[in-house]
Amino acid sequence: MALTFTRHSLVVIVGALLLQFFFLAGLAPAAAAAGPTGQVTVFWGRNKDEGSLREACDTGLYTMVVMSFLKVQGARGGEYRLDLAGHPVGGIGGDVKHCQRKGVLVSLAIGGGAYSLPTNQSALDLFDHLWNTYLAGGGKGAVAAARPFGDAVLDGVDFFLDRATPAERYDVLATELTKRSKPPRRALHLTATTRCAFPDRGAARALATGAFERVHVRFYGGGGGDNCTVYWEDAWGRWTAAYPRSRIYFGLPAAPAAEQDGRSGYVYPKTLYYRYVPELQKAANYGGFMIWDRYSDKQSGYSVYVKNWA
């Protein structure tokens, strides 16, 4: 008996064959754009006049607050110094819990200024310090007494690798932290904050572990002769393509005075909305915005606008 096909059935068959061809050829349709996420991360702890951690969370502007910084000198046998620019440490533990009850994640950034992590052992030592002093370790006695925030447990660690070298062992640290983030343990949010020039050679080794759920790419501050603030679309495309399993955040200063290293990078809110946001949110792994920093944001009100577009 002869086979007959209607026009509709032919369209269906041809469509199915084309779709199969695209997948076999590695040409599957591109992932859908992420669109808005509502995610805004801010750095807190660089100016005593920025207000308390609790106040930052009470604004309703941020979904994550990163305290900065824990300064690390692994080459000196493990010297760690918490530098929160004069904020009294005593009340921060209560503020952390307050933020968490409001659904705001609170993390701690390591790095920032001069730091080093030259060996595997120095990375393991730093892991022990972070786990027992700020995360879910702690225990009793002298170890518990050494926790600056008491029994408050932070939600994550940010690797602010501004001056890292390719030889440093932040990859070992990231791997160890990831091991402690598996069920039934509490989720541990690992983030990295990098320069926008791609690749960031100081961070590449750590990022290659695949441990980071978020990468904050600083499209300000410059360094290394890069032109990311001019050719930001190219840099953004490189970052989102290189780390498809991580959410990529677009890092911005909240005011011109907040730009690090005296380099350009401030984007006026109107320009951000009309020029940047449509392009950024095309990426399937667009995460949101990272704002530097809470003090400047408090002065300028920048995140009042950004929150609505993130």
C-alpha cells in the first residue's frame, strides 16, 4: 500500500529531522537568555561611616553582602587579620543572623590587598582557619572562643583575587571548601571576584576547579592595561562563555569616587538601563550586579535603581 503524507505531516517530519541534525552536529539551539534575576551583591566593611551590616540588610536592596576583608599571609606560617575598617566586631554576629533571617546571604572576602597562598599546606591551613573561625566548624573551648562573630555561621567565602599570581594555591582552598558543601551539610556559597580582563591569570587556576557558583567580574578599577570599560561587551561575552556553570555578575562602582585604582568604570543609571542591561541579560548564566561598595551606595543611592533592573 502506498504511503501518503499531508503537508502538515511533512512539516513535522522535516522539522524533527532538522532538529536531530543540529544536535548531532553540535549545533543545538542557543540557551535561552537569563533575563532579570533580582540579584544584587554589595561589598561591606571598607568604611566605618557606611553603617552597620544590619542596616545594609534592612534596606532590602541586596541579596548578598560580602564582608571585606580577611587578609591572608600564608607565606608567614598562616597570618590572618580581619580588617573591617574600624567596625566594632562585637555586634556583627547578631547582625549576621538578622540578615540571614531576612533571606540575605552574608559572606567573607579573602584577599583584597597584599596576600599570599604559596603552597598546598598554606591553603589547607587557611581552610582550617575559615572553617573553624567563620563557618560551620568551631567546636568548643579555645576554638569557639576565637570566633569573632560568636556562633553565627557565615554563608560563604569570596575569593577577591586582585593581586594573585598563577602559582598561588587558591584552587586547593576552593576544593577543600567544596568538600564541606555537600549534603547533609549546610550549603556553602563560593564566589570569586576578578578583574575584567580575560583571562584573569591570577584567578584562572582557582576558577578551573568549577567550585564557584558565582563570579563577580569587576568592570572597573582597570589594571594590566586592559580596556574592559571600553570593550565591555567583548569581555562580558568571554567570561560568560568560559564559565557556563557559574552565574556571572557585572561588577560596578556605586559612584565615581568608589572606583578602585583611580580608573574609570562608573556607569550612569540611565546608560546602564538602556545600553547595558539588555546586552547583559542575553547571557544564559547572567547572575545580576555586584556593587562596590556599601559606603558609596549609601551616598549615591545607586542600588535603588539597579535593584529594579537586576
